[in-house]
Amino acid sequence: MTSTDRTPTSPHRVVVIGSGFGGLFGTKALSRSDVEVTMVAKTTHHLFQPLLYQVATGILSEGEIAPPTREILSRQKNAKVLLGEVTDIDLERRTVTSHVLRRQTVSEYDSLIVAAGASQSYFGNDHFAEYAPGMKSVDDALELRGRIFGAFELAELGAQRGDDIDHLLTFVVVGAGPTGVEMAGQIAELAHRTLKRDFHYINTREARVILVDAADQVLPPFGERLGASSKKELEKLGVEVMLGAMVTGVDERGLEVKYRTGRTERISAVTKMWAAGVQANPLTKTLSQQTGAPLDRAGRIAVNPDLTLPGHPEVFVVGDMINLDHLPGVAQVAIQGAKYAAKEIDGRLKNKPPQEPFHYFDKGSMAIISRFRAVAMVGKLRLTGVIAWLMWLAVHLVYITGFKNRVTAVLHWFVSFLGRGRSERTSTEQQIFARNALKQLAGGASDLVSEPDTVPRDPSELERVRREELEERAREEARLTDAGERGVPVEQRAG
């Protein structure tokens, strides 16, 4: 059944693209509406992205900031979740096409909420990503965790041999926005406080943490005064703040920056992370081609004041994907926009008049620098230090999904901020290299699986032989136990 031949009694179908703040809050806002909601997302979890840097630096586990979407929505009877990355939206046919591991799903809709978010922007230098991961996903955070802690391990080995290890103990964060500032501050705390007793051949307090940005101040959205205060606090932590320095090259061993004067500088550093700029999900290009709505330089699409697309009142776009009234790319814009869209859909079904144009209520902005150091901007109020830090803790606790996650987050913050430990320091080579390894496959992870219809259904000869081997091994294991022969020398066995 398509959207053109639906019966009057069929439930109104709403497709929500994305499981981030916009997708989740939009879906939950429709819980009491007479609709059938299908959330399509490329991950199985809802990511609390503002705390990703704490996963990367060993404070929190990924599960505490990324609970399963199905679990969150398990009590919402009118909602279902589908795994898949949306690759196409057909506005004329009102369909959404998604893929996962060569499996295609087409979902039909009557109303659509597009909340696919944004990705890291390398400003046309996407090859930088090979050596400077961004900070937009759980995979990014785990890779950076492996790179950060792995660098200290390699430095210990190198120092034991007498090698030059300066490039291993130099950490560069590109981008002095909230994510970059928070990341630089936590790496500094990690090196100067958490790890200072853990190594024998290196002094982690001698590690260099460098924050680089082409802008002339730290935290531009927070204003000049808070930006200057944040810069001073970072420098007290030992972070080297390099402003007016644009990154022009990145490779395995370091990066190059160029100043406004034309002077260039090479920084030798194995561990680099990118937190400079974002670009909207490529789906905005698909929508732009079909509606004529223009895109800005970050790929965000222009929407009507009610968050709909020109000529398509059934399609709402929210969050980081929209270009409207210079709205910032923060969680509250996505949450409020998604709730607005859900309310409008519900109102139309109940024949209510349209809402007033979307108006964003700014609840303020916050950024943590290190323990007991933060900056907060709420209305005309500007706060720094411990008070801002406590506000940051309270606000983030409110928006972490799930009571269990709130409790464990508090416990880990207690250990990390009041003590010096980090409970999530596990790192592996797979975390570091898996992303680039998958990129070397033309089809990514899909190249590692068979086509869905090519998997044999009848047991093959190889399967039969393997089964016989497993059964024989199990019988032998049982015999050894029953005969009491484990650990008994051959010459002492009975018979």
C-alpha cells in the first residue's frame, strides 16, 4: 500500500530519520498521537554527544552515554526502530530508503522528520581524517582513546630504549570550540595528574598538549570575555594555545600550521584530533535537489519558519541540518525543533490551526575546561570557575538518558574529579586501526559479508565435517573428566 492508495482507517505513518537528540525527542513527543512511528538510524543507540570526549579520555564508558534506542523506546507502543543508513529520500513517492550490510529497506511515510545530524568537517581536506579523527561517534571516541593511551605506552617503550619520544608525548587538538577546549583540558589532566605515577621511564607531566585554531580567540560563541578567561585557565593547566594558526597539512608524524603572517610551523605529534567545524548530513543535498531549497557552506538546508521544506509541508528538518535564523548547532535546537514538528503533526491530525513559526528558546551554553573549571553563559549571566562547573554537572545529568546511566556517571565523575583515577582506560589496536582498515575496502564492512540471498540454507560437506569434529571433541572432553585423567601423567593412568 502506498501513500496514494491508503484507506481512511490506516494509521498516519511518521518516519523519523536519526536517533540523536532530534530523532529521539521527536519520536517520544509522538507517543500519545494516533500515528505509527518508524525511526530509521544507522546506529542502535542514542548518543549523548556532548560527553564523547569523556569516553575518549577514560572517564566514562560508551554505554553510559549511548543507551540502546530500542530500550529507550520499548514502552512506546506506536514506535518501532529500524537499523540502516538512509541513502535516499523520494519526496514525490514519500519513501525513505536505507541500507545496512547490503540489505535494503524502503519505508513509506505520510509525515517525515529528518534529524540526521552533522559530521566532522575538514574544510575540503578529508584526507586529514586518516591521521586526525573527529569527535562525532562512539567509534571516534574509542579510536581516540586508543591513540591517546597508546601514545603513552609507545613512549614508555621508546624511552626504555633511549629513543626520541617527543612526538609521542605531544597531543594536538585542532579547533578551540567547546569540544576542542574540553578535550585539551582533559588530556592535560590525564597527563599531569592521572598518569603521573603509572610509568617508570617517562614523566607524563612533560607531555605537551597543544590547542590550535585559525580564529583569534578560544570559544568564539561564548563572547570575548569568557573566551579570554578560558584561554587563561587552559594555559594554567599547561595547554599551549595557538591562535590564528590554520592547519594546512596532516600526516602520520605531525601537522603543519600557517599563521596570518605567512609563517609556517611544523608540529611533530603522533596523536592528533579534529574538533574544528561540522558539515550537515549529505541528505540535505538530496532534499535540496528535489525542492530547490538552497544550502549554505556547511551543507545546511534553508527551511520555512515552521521547519518544513518549500512545497512539502509534510517534511520537517530539524537540528544541525537546518539554516534558519543563525541557529546554533547544539542539542537544544534539535530537541526543541523535533518537539515542534511532532506537535504540528499531531495538531494537523486533530484539525488544529498551525502553530506560530518556530522560536528557539536559548537555555544557555556551557563548556568544562577541567575539574572545578568551567564557563557558562545563561542569558546575560556569565559564570566561570566552580559555580559554572557545578551547573555543567547538573545540566548534563538531567539530559543523560536513563536513571542507571545517571548514577554510574556520578560515580565515575566522583572517581575522576575528586580522585585521580580513570575507570575506562582499556584500549586496543583494533580501536585505533579498524576505521582506516574498513576504508580500504571498496564497500566498507559490506565487503566482509555475503549477499543475503547467497547464504546456503542446506548444510554443506564442510559443515558436516566440522560438526563431526566438534562432537568428537566434546565426547573426548567428557571422557577425560569422567575417567579422572586430567593432569595425570600417562604412566600413572589406570590400565
